[in-house]
Amino acid sequence: MPPRPDARPKSPGGPRAGIETDVRRIVAEENYELLVERAEVWGGQLAENNLRMAQIRRVFGEVKRLQMRWEPSRLRMLRPRLAYVAARAGQGGQLLREILTPAIDTVFQAPAGDQARRFKVLADLFEAMLAHYTQRERGEGRREV
């Protein structure tokens, strides 16, 4: 039976194929070269998809709090927050969720003693994406950030 015309491809293909794989490599392998490369692309895509700074800041603020005081249960609670952002913010929110959800999962796939180190990589990725998002927003003069 042929697929329905509105059926989405499962994983390979499409503009967002490979996000999960790249995120998992970045976080698990602490691959900062790939982090810098992908953060530039993803930060630009968040801006192109009209994600608002306020929506990013809600999630980023919690990540910064976790950097000051590591609490794994609070990181787990970012998943529902990302689901909310994805539902409210359209494609930009969905993209943010597609990036950060596998990053959170990868943190928890590590032994407890390595989770804080992996979380640091997640936070660095988010911060780099935010920097490129801000650059794109200000560079295009679209809105005051």
C-alpha cells in the first residue's frame, strides 16, 4: 500500500534529518567542533522560524539555573516545558524541542557521575544557538532582542 500523500518521512530525508544524531554526538562525545557548526545553523533556523526571544528565555533561564545548581529532576522537567513551547510557538518551538529533547535524553543515558559533564555540553550548545539566534535577529533588524 503506498503512503498517504500527507505522510511524513520517518527520519532520513527532509530538512531536519540528522538533528537527533548530531545532538547525541555533540553531547555524548563532547564534540565541540560539531557543536559550533550546528549551533550556527540551528540558531539561524530558530530565527527564521520566528521563535520569540521570550519563548527561548523561559527554557534558557532554567538551563542557567541548573548550571548553578545541578538537579537532575529539574532537567527532566524541561521536557514538558519544551512540549509547551513546541505547541505554542509553531515551527520554531518544534525545532527547539527537536534539538533539546535528545540532548536531555543523552544526558540521562550516562552514568550518574557523568551526567553533570554531559549537561554542561547541553548548556554550551544552547548558549551557542542563542548567540547565533540573537546575531541573526539583530543582523536582520527584525526585532529588538
